[in-house]
Amino acid sequence: MSPNPLNDLGSSLGDYLREQRQSARLSLRQLSELAGVSNPYLSQIERGLKRPSAEILQQLAKGLQVSAESLYVKAGILDEEAVTERPRNDVRRAIADDPALSARQKATLLDVYDSFVGDRDPKSSTRTTSKPSTKTTKKNPTTSQQPTGR
């Protein structure tokens, strides 16, 4: 009898889920409670006996605090190339286009973002070149507390 490729997907997903759960130091029961999935069903998923729906994978992703996309790829629901080919400019564009952010806030967010992922494509940067404000908005923690009324 030839091996069933669906079983390979299930065990691959199950192994991945188990690794993620164990690295988060969660028991099956704890994850099942966090994700709202029954303990026996979660066990069957991890053993490759059941193939979860996208909705269940999303719940598991929330419980594990991982991206649902990574679980969709492992389950064969989403093509890995579709996930990795997403333009890196999306975050930069979203920051630049947000009207609620000042120029200084945009520049700061972009600096933080670049410190995590690196500025791999300097041509695509949408940083503003405006001069940051010299006015500081930091509050002294001891003076910003409200009186307790005692």
C-alpha cells in the first residue's frame, strides 16, 4: 500500500503543533483551554489522526501565540510562497499612510521596524525626512500619577 500524502501533512502539522506547544511550556489540556478545542481532538491533531479546519488552526494559533499563516502552511491550506512573497513595503507603507501618526512617530516606528527586520531594500523606504520636533512629551512617573484621594 502506498503512503498517503494527507497522513504526512497531518503528522507534519501535528509535530509542528507539538513542538510549538512544548516550547510554550503548555500541556495539551492548557492549550485546549486557551484555544477552545477539546483535549482529545487536539491530541488527535498532534498525532496526525485528524485534519483541523482553518478555523481550528486559527484558534490554535491564538493559543500558541504564533501566526495562523504558519499553521495554514503546515496544514497545506496556504502555499508557503504566497506567504513569503508578500512585499516588505506593506509595514512601511502602512506606517507612512497612517494619518493618526506624526512625522516623528512615523520615523520612530520605522526605526524600530528596521531594527527588527533590517533595512533590506533602502529604495523602498517611505521614511519622512522632516525634522523631528524638539518638544519632548515624556512624563515624570512620580508627577503623572493621579491622587488616590486618601
